[in-house]
Amino acid sequence: MHSLLLGREKKAEEAGFGSDLFGLSPGFLPQAAGTMFSCVGCFWVLLSSVLVAVCSFSFISPAWIVKDQLRTSQQQQQQHPHTSSKDSVSFGLLWHCSESLDHMYRCYTFGGLGRFAEIPSSSWQTSAVLCSGGCALLAVSSLLAIITIFLPGGGCERRICTLAGYMQMACVFIMATGLLVYPFGLNSSLVRSFCGDSDIYYAGECQIGWGYMLAIVGVMLTVFLPFFAKYAPKEQLSPTPLPTLL
């Protein structure tokens, strides 16, 4: 019995020597495995950061409603040489741009900086508030997603991922509502002065620009973020149990 106990102690010492060979303690490996980056989490962080950039870029874009007046004016001049047409224009949430006949393209804010109430339509004002609020909420959730990368796996990480997922779900509804409200402003007098007989969800002589389409694509991709947030937390790795010898 004494020799059997000595043999077990030697095996335990040899196992400890193998784990300390490179200066690693026996408890290091489970801790290191717990702090490893998960592939789903990294992809979630990357997609969240990209969508924040897409949302911000589409928000400041002046090309939500556009009209290529130069091409239209050439056609009109062929049919009606004595008629004159207005400049090319494009509208965004906060900007409008116009192109004169000398090919100079100038952009202006609605009513100047700090005059939010002078946006030509209450629908556009509502859309600007919703889209900007959704972008800000998406940016905060993206920051939380970045923080989870450096946290060890556990309850704190899961709670932050859950919070970020709910925030991103709210972003989808907020920004989607803003995009649905925006076309209600097409019946404003300013838009009609450039786009002709435009009405709600009808742009008249104008057309949907790349800025509005980019915002739609961004919202459609944001739908997937809450699903990635659910599987973003790192897995709790536990040692595989040895089979019991009967």
C-alpha cells in the first residue's frame, strides 16, 4: 500500500512538472480558454462597426431624393427650345444641393445650422430625429460590443451582450420608422417646386437617391445584429470528463 501511494505521488509530481515546464500554472489553461475571442463575437463587433459607419454616412448624405436636371433639360430643349428649367437638385435629411447651369454644385443646410425647425416638412423633421437617434443608439451598442471582446466569459459579458442586442433591436425599429416617415415629406412645397407633381410616396420627376437606398440596406443588415449578439458570449469551456472504468 505504501509503494502504491509513492507511485501516485510521483505521477502527480511529473504531471505538475509538465504544466510548469513553460512557466504555466495548472489553472492557467482554463482561464486562458475562457478569455479566448469567439468567432461569432468578433464578427458581431465588425458588422456593428461597419453598420455604424454606413448609418452615419447615409444620415449626412444629401442624396436621398435626386433629380438629374441636366439630362432632362437637354430633352426639353430639343422639344421646347424656348423653355427654361430649374437646376439639378438633391435632398437629404439635413442638406439640399443644387447644380447650376455652369456645372457648379453647391450644398446648403435647411435654414442654416442650428435651425432645425426650418426643415421644409414636419415628416422630414421626424425622420431626422428618428434616424439620428437610431444611429446614436447603434453607436453605443457597437461600443458595448467592442468592450465584450476584452471581457472574460461569464455573467457580466452575457449581460452586456444582451443589453447591446436589445439596443440594436430598438435601432432597427427606430430607423425603419424614420425611413418610412421620410417619403411623407414629398408633398411639401419645396420638393414640388423642383420635382413637379410629387406627393406622398411619389417623387414625381425626381427619384430615390443612393443615400436613401444605403440607409435601407443598413437597416436590413442591422436586423441580424441581435441574433449575433445572442451567440456572441464566449463558451464556458470545461475539462472533458474521463471515462469511468468499471
